[in-house]
Amino acid sequence: MRAPDASDGISGGVSDAIAEETRPPSRRYVDYILFLLFLVSVFNVCDRTIVSVLVEDIKRDLALDDRQMGVVLGLSFSLTYLFAGIPVAYFADRYSRRWTVSIALLVWSGMTALSGLAQGFGQIVAARMGVGVGEAGGSPASQSLVIDYVEPNRRARAMAYVSIGSIVGLGLGVLYGGWASEWLGWRWTLVSIGVPGIAVAILFAATVREPPRRPADTPGPDAFTGQSLFRTLLALSRMPAFVALTLGATFANVVSMGRNMWEPTFLRRVYEIGAAEAGLVYLVITAVPGILGTFACGALTDRLAARDRRWYGWFPALTCFLMVPLSLGFYFAPIDARIAGVPVGFVFAFAASTIAPGWSPSVMATAQGIVPPSARAVTAATWAMVSSFVGMGIAPSLVGDLNVRLEGVYGDEAVRYSLAIVGVVPWLATACFLVLARRLGPGSASAAKAS
């Protein structure tokens, strides 16, 4: 038998490395990746929404009005989120998604901490713009990683699991923000929530491997490979299913972001409770049912779409339709009306929050499945940036402006009517998602795996 020489060791090492690179990741490692992406989602939304429960404290300390706070809550963040998101996603589609997510998380966590040092309107707006730049890179690259780590028939559930992080982040933001603001003040509250995100960014960079990119679920030539950013966006704009999906997500996000940014203030003003209590109440009536609803909706959508993929449009259409009456019930229920000692408005809010995330897993899974791997992050960024600009930028600013306009008539209860005006927009999302279902056509999601 020939003794092994040095070349055997080299070739063997190369073969082992290639085998390791091409070997499918273990289920345990995939679950670990999903957990890290879950944490990224937690900090993404927590750092974004924690300011919502600090509105009264920031207004008082910096001498701002509701219109200016609307800019702080929405427009300052969403403008940079919009313009940075697509270029960052274009980078993620061609280079490392691992580094894209890590650096993005590092930036937005650091800027959240710096927000606590703001001494005036201009400084806090600038800091929130920095948060927007960082957060623009988180979600698109994360969604692209999910697609390449998870099989098609499990994607809506995987997306739902990652999306639950946003609900947890919302709950953590309002609960911790309300409690910490009473003990630490709003400045140290922002600093203390930014630091842990920096640690997660380092962990993500150190332990996540960049996976091979899977082909598209829909067979056909890849019209996106080698294309410039402009041509990629042009190709997306010519896909009717993608246009319907983006418009639906945009209208759905109006109520999601408008309510998330102003409902804690609604509780403080209309129900006359403090910041800590408002944070706890909002956690119970929004975050808890939102977590349950997100996972249940993702699993149910996968099950239904296994029979007919049009459920990826039908299901979000149904949830958006039901959101309107449930939200209006929350805003207009008499505060002294109770069921088993619980305010009726809170019951409506609990129900609304259970179905509110129902559109998100379907949209994320569908958007990633209808395009080839060379355009997945840009696809996620495009629909997310458009919907987020309207939802996070225009909606909170619109509510703030309406508050100022209606304050002379309704006083502190102006926020009730402002939220109600914005609350009917999901019916437009329903129409768009029905168009999406029609464009997807009959067929099963599981068939995509075999194609």
C-alpha cells in the first residue's frame, strides 16, 4: 500500500472543505440561525418603537409638540430607511448577507444609544435617521438567509418565527421603555437598550455561515443575474404579483405602524395611565396575542397553501379585512365598559393584535419565492422600503398632524379620532391581496419544491 504523501493531505483537506461547504446544514444549526435572526428582529423593532412609549417624556424635556414627535417617530426614520434599504440589499444579493446583517445591527443599536444624548429636535431627528440607515439592512438580508436555509414547505412558518421577533421587540420596547423611563429617565433608557444589540451583532458575525443561494421556486430563466440595480427594480415593477404584494403590504403597514407608534400614547391620554402601566397593558393586549397570531397564521398559511398557493393572497386579504372593525372597536369602546373586569376596548385590541400580523409571513414567503436568488434581498428591500416609508414615515406623522388639528375640538382624546381615520386603510390592502391571489394562480406551494 502506498504511503500517503503531502499532496494527499492537501487534496483531502480541500475535498473535506468542499464537502463541508456543499453539505446541507443540520436541522439544529438551521434552528440556531433562525434564533439569531429572531433576535435581530427583536432589536430591529424594539429600537424602532421604544420611542413610542417615551413620547410624553421627550416632548416635555425637549419642548416639542405632537407634529414634531410625529417626525421623530416616523419621517426621520423612514426617509433614511427608504433610501438606504435598496442599495444595501443590492450589496447583500451580491456579497455577504452575514456581514450585511451584522453591520446593520451594529449601526442601528449604536445610533439608538446615541439618541439618548440628544439635546434638541435636530439632534434626535439626526440620531433616528441613523437608526433608519442601520435597520434598512437588517430585514432584507435576513429574509434572504431564511430562504436559503429553509425548505419551501416550511418557509412561511420560518418567516413567522422570525416575524415573532418583531412582536417581541414591540412588547419589549413598550414594556421596558415604560418601566425604565420611570426609573432611569428616557435618555438612559435608550442607551441601555442599544448596548445589547451591539453584542448580538458581534455574535452573529462570529457564528453565522453564508449559505449557498437556492434557485427560485418558479422555474424559468434568471432575468436578474448581472443586472444593474436600476434594471433589477425595473424588472420587479413589471411583475404584477410583486406590484400587488407591495401595495398590499404598504396599506397594511399604515395601520400597523401608525397604531404601534401612537397607541401607547392613546392609552396614556384616554385611559389616563402612566408610562409603566401603559407599557404593561400594551404588552398584554398587543405583543402577547401578536406572537400567538404570527406563528398560528404562518403555520395555517403553509397548510392552506399546500393545497392552493392562492391562500398566500387570500389569507392576508381576510386578516386585513377583519382588522378594521376590531381596531375601531378598540378606539371607540367606552372606557368604563367591561367584560369580566377587563375594558371592552382591550378585548377588541387583543383580537385585532391576534390577526394583525397575518399578512406578514405570507408576503415575505411569497416575495422571496417568486424571484431568483440574485434578486431576493433587493426584492425584500423594495416591498419593505415602500411599505415602511408609508407605514413608518407617513402614518405616524399623519397621526401626529391630525392630533394637532383635532386637539382644539377633542383635547387629549384627539388621538382616538386620528387613529380611527388611519385605521380604515387595511381595506385597501384587502383588495391588493385579492389581486395577488389571482396573479399567483392555482397550484400548491409544495409543488414548487419539486419543480
